[in-house]
Amino acid sequence: EVQLVESGGGLVQAGGSLRLSCAASGSTFNDYAIGWFRQAPGKEREAISAIVSSDGSTYYADSVKGRFTISADNHKNTVYLQMNSLKPEDTAVYYCAGDFGRKSPPASLWLQLSLDYESWGQGTQVTVSS
């Protein structure tokens, strides 16, 4: 089973930037689909970005499009989420989750079709002050 560990969260002022990391261990980082999700208090979990290794496809929710960028370093078994122009409404616990060891459909379709994911990280808190 693949273990995922997020890092990089913290407190930042509005307009600032953070880079989240999702490090995978326990399996070779070949075929994978990894998504970033967030959940704010009292709100439902939201899928905000995803990347699929087999075709390099990415997905961004409208709420983060143009501000967040997902990328992967396969040598480091790590997926990143660069978050720029942060807003107070981005405040949430951010999680990564993914499927490993098999080819997945393109990122947006993978998110639509998946009922759950093979592995989840423990989450990292992002707080954006106004």
C-alpha cells in the first residue's frame, strides 16, 4: 500500500503563496493518479486539482484555476501544488489522495469516476489571513 504524506501548509497573508507537497512511499512511482482535495469547516470536501501520469493530464477546479499549479517530480515520488494569490476562502485542510500501479483515465474523468481512492494523506492546514 502506498503511503502519502502532505507538507507545506501554514499561515499566509492574502495574496501570498505556499507550495504543498505530497510524498509517496511504499510503491514505485510509475502509473499514478493523484488529486488534491480540501475541506473547510462546515463545508464539503472539494476536489481542486489532479494529475495523471499516463497522459500528463491535469485538472483544476474553477475556484483555483489560474492561481494553483499541480506538478510532479517522479524521481522524488512527490506531487506538488503551487498555490499563488491565496485568498481567505482558500483556508482549509488540504489532502492528497491517489491511485497507484495502474493507468487511470484523464484527470477530470478520473475524479468524476472515482468513488474513493487507494491512499489518502493525513492533511495539512492552510490558513489565509485577510
